[in-house]
Amino acid sequence: DLSVRNSANNIFHMQVENNKRGIDVFTRKCKEYNIELNAALLCLEHTGLYNVVALDQFYRLGYNVWLENAIQIKRSLGLTRGKNDKIDAERISEYAFRFADKVMLWEPARDQLVQIKQLTTLRRRLIDVKVQLKTPLKEDKVFLTRARYSQLSKFSQKPLEAIEQQINQVEREIRVVIQADQHLSELFDIVTYVDGVGEVLFWEMVTTTNEFKRITDPRKYACYAGIAPFEHTSGTSIRGKNRVSRMGNKSTKRILHLAAMSAIVMKGELHDYYNRKVTNGKNKMATLNAVRNKIIHRVFACVRDGRKYEKIYTNSLS
């Protein structure tokens, strides 16, 4: 569904097929109304795979495309009543007009990055299947006889080995893609030099930030991952502790959590920081979250400056 408006009102609404032919129908309709799409702003609600065709076609035609989070649009509209595809399209067009000053024009990721994203998604699915096979069997062990447990384990062994081989093969392919690209290879060396950051976190960060171009502020990335603490106070009645929002990319948050856990067990600054804070009575989870934020800030600072993290920093001005 497409809704076109100007500063005064809605000009027209139409529904087209979600393919190249449908986009062509829409552009011809705009010509009938003397609408110059090159001078317009096209705002789409993020709906995953359903956006692919429209984004590709609009970008190829040189149009200004804005891909916005659905919940951002919904909450900006305040109290609303009723819902259908036509109304949603009109609300998105209204949102784009009202908040055009906050626009972030969409640009496609490079083919190498798309490939890494697809491979990491496949890797995650394979790991989920592996867990589904392995975990229930371990949980049932206490209820099964030794012979039955041995039998079920034997049945599961070959599928688990095959899945493990597939995971290793996918990981090797990701490494090949990174090593073959100079920019990704340089980024990999810079990012993974930070304590706690391994290749899995690098894959996650480079794809979710579009090579650190879509998100350049570490605080914004912490918000995206759901680990940025926010104040929770109001007047004299509410005096809550700082806390993180439940909104965030749970996959990114989980990988950052594992990175922080790795960093605090290795000898280094983050290990010393964590132990010092906990010894002084700081909550363990709050301290671990601070470690996650430190990792993000260090990574973004190193990418910004184009150099590896200096574990012993010497100020050149002193």
C-alpha cells in the first residue's frame, strides 16, 4: 500500500503488487499527478524481506529512501484508533512529513556484507538445531536408564556431527569473505584487538552497523543492543535505579554478554575493573553491563581513529 501526500493533504492512495511491475505501476501513477519522485522522500516501514524489492527498485532509480522502525512510527503518532493497510500507509506518509528533519537515508550494504549476514544467520539457525537435539537429551538423562540413554545418544550422534561440520564450514566461508576484502580485513584486525572481542562479535557488529557507517555513535549502538542504562526518576515520588530498556536486539545483547564474560576472566584492564568494582560492593550484573558498554566504546573509538586499541596508552601531549 502506498500513500502520497504533500504539505496540505493526501494526494492519492494505491495498492500494487510487491514486485518490479508493481513499482512501475506506482511510478507511472505519480507521473500522472506530476509528482517528481526524484525530489520526494519515500518512507518505508521496516518489514524485513518484504522491503527488499521496493528498496532495491527505489534505490536503483535514485530516489531518497528512508527505512524506519515500525515501533518508532507507531509511538510517534500518539493515540490511534483503527488499523488497516490503507490507514497504515497514510500514517507512515504523515510520519515522514512530520519528521523529515530526522531522516536517515537508506543505502544498501555491500555484497560482501550481505553475504556475511546471510552466512551468520544460517550459522545461528544451525546452532539452534544443534541445541534442540542436544539439550533435551541431557535433561532427560536423569529419567532414562543407562541403556536407553546410550541408545538415544547414538541416534543423535551422527546428526550432531553433521551439524557441527556444517557450522565449521559456514564459519570458514565467512573468514574467506573477510580475508578477501581489504576493508573488512583491516576492520577485523582493529576490532578484534579489543579485549573480549572475538570473530563472532565482529561479524555481529559489522553487519548491524553496515561497517560502522549506519551507526557511528557507541551510545546509540548500546541502545540498539539494549544495554545502555537510563535514569528512572520523576519529581519526588519516583527514585528508581538506572536501568536498561527491554527494547533492543537480543542476539547482539547475548553476544556482547559472552564477550564481557570472556573479558573479565582474562587478565587485563577489564578483568581488574570488574574485580575492583565487585570488591567495592558494586552489583555484579551492573558491573558486567558496564564492561559490555566499555567494549562497545573501545571498538567504536578504534574504528573512528583507524587504529588498534592501546592497552597502555601514552598521551602524546604530556
